Amino acid sequence: MDVSKFIDAEKGLIKGEIFHSQEIYEEELEQVFARSWCFLAHDSMIPEPGDFMQNYIGEDPVLVVRQEDGSVKAFLNQCRHRGMRLCRADLGNAKNFMCSFHGWNYGIDGELINAPHSDQIYESLDPDVFRATQVRLANYKGFIFGTWDKTVADFEEYLGDFAWYFDAYVDRFEGGMEVVGVHKWVLPANWKFNAEQPSSDMYHGEVSHGSAFQVMVPLSAAGAPPPWAMEQLGKLSQPAGYQFTAPNGHGTGWFNGGMPLMDETILKWHQSTETEVSARLGADRFAIAGHANIFPTFMMLSNYTFRVTHPRGPDEMEIWAWSMAPKNAAAEVKEAIRLDLLRTFSPAGMFEQDDAVNWEEEQRIMRGHMARKKPLVYQQMLGRARYDADGLPGKTVPHVYAEEAARGMYQHYADLMSGKPWPDLEKLKKAREQRERAELAAAASPAPKAASGGSQ
Amino acid sequence: MNKPDKVTHLFKRPEHLAPVNVTMETAYEIEQFLYAEAELLDAWEFNDWLALMAADVHYWAPVRENRMAREAEQEMYPPGTAAHFDENLQMLGQRVARLYTHMSWSESPASRTRHLISNVRAHTTDKADEFQVQSSFHVYRTSSERHQDSVVGRRFDLLRRADNAYGFQIADRTVVFDMSMLLVKNLSSFY
């Protein structure tokens, strides 16, 4: 499907049709979700043999199961016979999965073990026909991703330069991360709102979440915020930082010095980890702590909420959010992280509640003809992208309030929606990057009549 | 086979299932207290509502997920793990203060709620002035032009007699939402 008439990523103009159209939505399930790497589980969610959880790739339910040998398998949670949902629990431990319709019984690896009376009614139980549909898997530092697509690049290559930034979230500490909580809820809005925002939107925080910042600032007996809190809030009034975009639509952004933190326990712990994290990842990556999204819908924030957004029609999404904490952190630190997340970024959280209303109203208004006719403006830091600048791999812009990652995300979305096979897309993206690098090099080289230098 | 540990079933504890053992007068006082609390919430008198909380209040709402029958006792996440609320008095105070900033967009413009409280059952405890009280709630909400939703569940309270206008304080509250995945956009009220 050609959605380019709605998306002009170079000019930063995008029409609301892509958030509203049922026809586009149906195509997204095939072209976007079935062709991308999607988050399925973390090792700590299914630690023991037989442990399973259900997740989704788009609208397709997937069972992710720890095998006897410690490996992980994942398969479509659907009986091959009549398409019934094989397992109806969200999580648990199982020795096998029996379909509750006719009793077909599958192993934890998705192979059909038995169909009742099969010796009398089937010629054979050919595994190629009867096996549950398998997912191609990758395990990146404990985070398990899956795809149906056999032609998309291996996961690390799919991440590209984003891997360097992803590590600032998931490889920050020896021992990695572990799950400490979960929330699932439904929002009446298009899934792309919760892909675009974690990719590219630090800008909304000051206003969308103004109420939470107001009440969470601690006050001394004299009624004034302590110096440490003023310093944190200063990041909002004097915003400085970066945003990164990847050719495959991933994005991230951060304030210089990290996210403003209002919880003193967490702030002190965060500061106490600087030596360890800097030794592990380098001093430059200690500060990379903000918002991020792996296209299409695996998002994370520096407070260690990790979420996948599942599409449910053009005007509805499910958010599945896991609270995670460094596995080797002290118990009181893990507890502070768990409590901070449920009080801020959960359906009852003081930040999260307000995002819901913005997205609901944004979605509702897209029903209008004029609301979809005139393009929305995605032009922050337009024309300011550089490659491999300031020690940051890949394409960045030098401001924390930017829409480079949104433009990059929608460019990749349009690429995928075109239906071109992955090898062609990779060539296209390579050529695009080479052209951009050449243009930047030409602009930077001393021309005979150069009027001015860099516009930084 | 292990028998499911009934104690982990929040809504199946023996003390909750036991016949009510408070006097009619106490039962009436407790019911009227819960109705007054609901009235304060629906009237947006959140500071007065907050004043009903004991200084040591714990306001907790665990998350639940769908489990196979043999793991039913694990449906509810235990204390210290996944929860929608896990609040002390100070945190409840922050939530209330937020509603009056005029920038709490989930409640600005304000939603209209109706807290319907029913199935109240009370039991005595070891302490003469404290009662274990269960009640069901149906919070109906409308907001903006067309939004409406409902949140239904059951509460397990420890009420303590107090020298205030309504006669009790809430010393402990566990809110059990009936939904597993929340089919609402947010939980912007109190339950």
C-alpha cells in the first residue's frame, strides 16, 4: 500500500489518515507487525522449564515457553485444527498445552503430541502440517524478540546503531534486568501514538505532565524545593540534549545528564552508579537515560518501564507494561523503582493518566474530514541532523526537543507499508544514508564563497 | 496434589466468608460511613476524603492475571509485586494535590463519578475499635463529550473508630478490581 501521499518525512508533514483508516490498519498487520522484530518476553519472566507467557505480534497471540534445555521457543497460540486459542492463561507453568475444543495436545515446543482418535481418522500427523506455527526468535541480553519474517535481518543488525543506545538501558549493570511488576490496559487511540512519543517526544513532558512535576517536587520546611530538586527541574526550563533516529525506525532522546528525577532515593542511587556504569559502558552512555522505542512498539523509559503496545484496530491499543529493575540492585532500590513506576507510569500513575486523555482526544478528532486533510507539523530540528557527531553513533540532532526520530519512524513505516521486500528496503535505506552523508559532507567542506560556518 | 492455599485468595479468606458478627447498630454506622466516603469522592471533596485516612494507612490494589485452574491461587499478585496502588498517606496526598493543579488533564475538565457501594459485610477484630469490612463498588464515570466507563470491584477495609464527623478512619484498604487487563483508559479516581 502506498501511504506516501500521507507522509512527507523530508518536510516533516504527516496527515492524520494513517491514524484513522481501517484499510491502512489491516495492511499494517501484514506489512509492519508481521515483518518486524517484536518484543515477546524477558528471561526473568519465564525462568523455569515449562514457564510460559502469552504475548502478541500485532493481533496474533504468541506463546513463549522455556524449554527443558533452558532454551526458549515461541509459537502462534492457535490450534492447527479449528484455529482455537490453544492456551487461555496469561502466564503459568505447563507440561503441555491441550486445546479445550477437541483435545489436541501440543508439547511446550509447539509440536503436536496427540489428536484424540488420530489413528482412526488421519493418515498421518505430518509435523509440517500439524505443528503450531513457529516464531523466529532472538535473545538480546535477556530480552526476547520474535518475528514471522524469514528475510528481515538478524536482530542486532535490525537494531543497527540503536544497539549502542539500547545497551544504555538494558546492559547498564552486571547481571542485567529483572521484572518486578506488570500492568495491562486499553486505550482508545492508534498504536502509533505510543510508538512516536517514546521515539521522539520529550517535548510534551513539561505541559502534559505539569501536574505531576508540581506535586512531586519535595518541599523543605521553609516551603522551597531543595537544591537537588531545583537542579533536576532546571532540565525542563533549560532543555538540552540529543535525539537519535535509526533507518529501521527506532528512536531515542535524552536530556544532558539524564531524566529529571523527583524521588531522592532513586536519584541518589542513580548518582551512586556513575562509576560502575561509566566503567561498563563509557562515561558518555551513563547520561543516555531518557525515552526510546524499538520499532514498531517496544518502548522504554529511563525509569525502567519496558512496554509493548499491541494494535487493536485503528482506534484502540493495549499497553502491556513491565516494571523492571537491575537484578543485582539492593532490595530497597528495587522496591523504590517498583513504587515509583506504579505511582507515575501505570494506568493509575500520575504521569500516565494524562497521556491517555491526550491520545483519546487526538484519536477522536481524526474522525473529522478537515482534521485529516491538513498535515500535522513534525518539523522540530528539521535539517539539523548529523552523522556520528559528538561521539554518538548514527544520525542525531543536538536537541532533546526534536522530531527527527518521528520523521525517521514514519519514513521507515512508509517504506515497510510499500510492501517492498526487505532486501530492497535495505538497499533503499543504504542509498538514502549515503546521499545524506554526501550532502552533509558537501555542506561542511569549505566552498569557495562560503558565507557562514555551521549553524550550530 | 497440593490443595490451593485459600489464604492467598484475597476474597476467600475464612474471616471474610464468616457470618457477620457486628451489631445492627455498628453495621448501620459502618454502612453510613462508607456512603459518606463515596459522597465526598463524587463531590470532589478530596481533601475531606483524605482526612478519613489514618496516619498509618496502606491503600493497596494488586494486579491480577488470567491463570489456569490449577494455578488459580496465583491469580492475584502478592504484596511487594505488581500493583495499581501501593500508597501511604503522603502518596495519597500527592495524588489529591495533583487534582487541584488545574493541569491534571485526566481530570481537567473533571470527570463525573458515581461511587455505588453495596454488599457491605463487617466483622469484629481483636481490637474493640477496629472492624474488618468488605464492600463492593461500582464506579461509573463520564467525562468530556462522550466518554463513559465503569470500574467494578471489592474492597477489604480495616476501619477504626475515630473522633471525626463520620465516626471512623480507614486504617487499611485493599482494592480488588474485577478486571484483569483494565478495559479503561486510566484509574484517575479513588476506589
